[in-house]
Amino acid sequence: STQSTWVALDESMVVHYRCPDLDDYSHGPSGPLGLTLTATDPEGFVVHKDVVRKAEDSFEVSSMAIGGEHTVCFQTNATHWWGTDVRLWLDLYFGADADDSSLHHSPTVDTIEGLHQEVQRLKHKMLEIRNEMQYTKQRDARFRQTSDSTYTRVWFSALIQIALAIGLMLFQLHSLKAFFLKKKLV
């Protein structure tokens, strides 16, 4: 199984995997089941390689040198071309989620500490969402103000143009009347 994902420069990614079949097939007919895990950066260099021996674990990949599409590949050592079905759950965490140590392990809801960490993580996410909403409101208000001022300027310029057109029309009518009276045509 191969998973590719985009990782920004100077961002960390935590890969948490769970393979319950690893324990079930560990002593099967074709020998012990094994998974090889390989993580590569966008240039194809291996940044993490390991033989998976635990049914659940996690590791961290940091993109200090180069950002871009990183690839995580799990390969089984099954020798048959039809292979053995292996279930694999894969969770990828980035940025603030990757820095949160509670995500690297299965959370235990029974402990108060686990709940506290989850509440803190949710509180942090809520603050991020609130800040983004405030920025969006400010941007919308600025856009509304710009639209209103543009509408007002267009309206006043249209009124001025109409007033000038009426003024010029009256001036031309007065000039024509004076011309016709001077030539005694009226």
C-alpha cells in the first residue's frame, strides 16, 4: 500500500499505523508475516525505513530540507502472488496536530489526563477556527466598505454628469434663442 501526501517546508508529519493482522498471521504457513515501511521525500530519498513488528505504532517525518509530495509505502513479505489479505489503518497528522503527542498513541478515554489533552487539542483547534472566522469577517467588512464607497462615488458622478448635461442643454437653448432673436428669425 502506498500513500502520497503533500508536506510543506519545515512541517512535520506523523504517520500512525495500525495492522491488527500482524499478530494474527505472525506464525502462518509461509513463515512470519512482515511489513516493510519506507517513507521518501519528493526527490526520492528515503527519510524513514523500518520493519514493522508491532501491530500499532507511529513515526515522524520532518520536511526540514524540502517540502513537497512525500510517499509512505508499506510492503508485505508474502511470497504468493495472490498474497494474504492484510488490513492496515493509516492516519496522517500535520502541523499542530503532528506536534500534539496525544495523537501518536491510542487515546485512553478512561483517564482524566487523556481527556484533558483532548480538550486542550480541541480548544486549540477552536481558537484557530475563531481566528480564521474573525479574519473572514474583517475581510468581508472591508470588502463591503469598499463596495459601498464605490457605489456612492459612482452615484454622485452620475448626478454631476446629469446636472452638467442639463446645464449645457439650457445654455445651448438660451444661445440659440439669442441667435434667432438677433437675426430676427423669430
